[in-house]
Amino acid sequence: MDDREYLPLSWLSQAEYCLRRAALLLNERIWMENEETAKGRFEHSRVHDRRVERRGDSLKLYEYTVFSKSLGIWGKCDCIEAGRCAQGCRIKAAEFPVELYPIEYKHGSVREERSYLLQLCAQAMCLEEMFHTKIPAGALFFISAHRRLDVSFDDQLRKDVTAQAAALRKLWDEQSIPPAEYGPKCKRCSIQTYCMPKTRSSAKEYCKKLAKEAMEVETV
Ligand code: SF4
């Protein structure tokens, strides 16, 4: 697979939230900020600083780029804890074998959203492929609440990551946009005005339809 075709890992969580949202972001390249997304980006920007911290036999790698050829995705881990472990893997930053433990930073109240779990598990699966290791667990860290939530990467979560990566790939390959399904999730969606979920077509699709109708009128 060509490097340029790797899809952003963070969009797995967009796909979990709403497949149409993921398709609009991916295929129509739109992004609209709302209060939720702006707050999230601000809190995230404070922790986004690529560096390695060492303390004895443990390291913390911040802003670490990961990818998976088999899943066709790439992204960044906010933080990876790497502690000495005889059965662990070798990474460049450590002179000894380490066990890896990815941590994803989140804003807002402490909650175990499926989309968060998918994103974190996808990071772990990328690391497993890159370093030929096993990563059984990671954590979500809620910045404002200063709370850490441990997450176990079970078989079902791994299957869901693989399925969402395949769904994203299909949307991308076909350049398709699924129809809108209006629901409670739309109220919090930053691209609602673009998506127009009650009309079931996006602004771009709607303009295309109007242009087509205009052409038909001209040719009558
Ligand atoms: S407005 Fe609703 S249907 Fe449209 S992208 Fe957002 S969540 Fe999906």
C-alpha cells in the first residue's frame, strides 16, 4: 500500500460517531469548529509537544507517530509509557526491552465512549505491528478531571477497529457519502449545517442536485 493512501487513525472515531460525518470529512474535506471541538483542540494542543521523558527504567514518549500497513491507517499517540520488561520489544529510545502502554488525552467529563476506545485500540494495534509485540491495555486520560481510565484491548474491540478501518477504506475508495440518519447525535455535530441531516443530502450534494435540475430546465 502506498504511504499517501494511509487514512488518519483519528477518523475511526468519527466513523464510529457517524459514518456520514467520516465520509464528509474524508471525501468532501470539510471541517467546522463548534464549542466542543474548539475546547478539545485547545486542551489537546497543550499536551501536543513531541518529546521523550526518562526516569530510571521507564520512558514517556509524547506525540509518537504510528501506522499500520495491514489496517491502512496512521496517526499519533499522545503519550506512550514504555517500562522495562524482559519479554518486551525494542524501541530506539530505550537501551532495554520495554512494554508499551498507549495513553490518549481527552477533554470533558470522564466517559467511556466507544469511539475513544476504538481510537486507542487502533493506536495499540499499530504499535503491535510496528514493534512485533503485544499490547493488552492502555488508558484514556481526562485532562480537566485529571482522571485516568484503563482500557483493555479485547477481541471484540480489535474486531471493531478492523471493521471501521475497512469501512473508512471503502468510503474513500468509492468516494461515497452515506445518507443522513437524523438523531440525537446530530445536535452535537459540528458539521450539522453542512450535512443538513433532515434533508438527507449535504450542501454540496444539494448544490449538485440544483445544478442538475437547472441544466435539465435549460435543455427542455
Ligand atoms: S449532522 Fe448527524 S447525520 Fe450529519 S454528519 Fe453530523 S451526526 Fe452525521
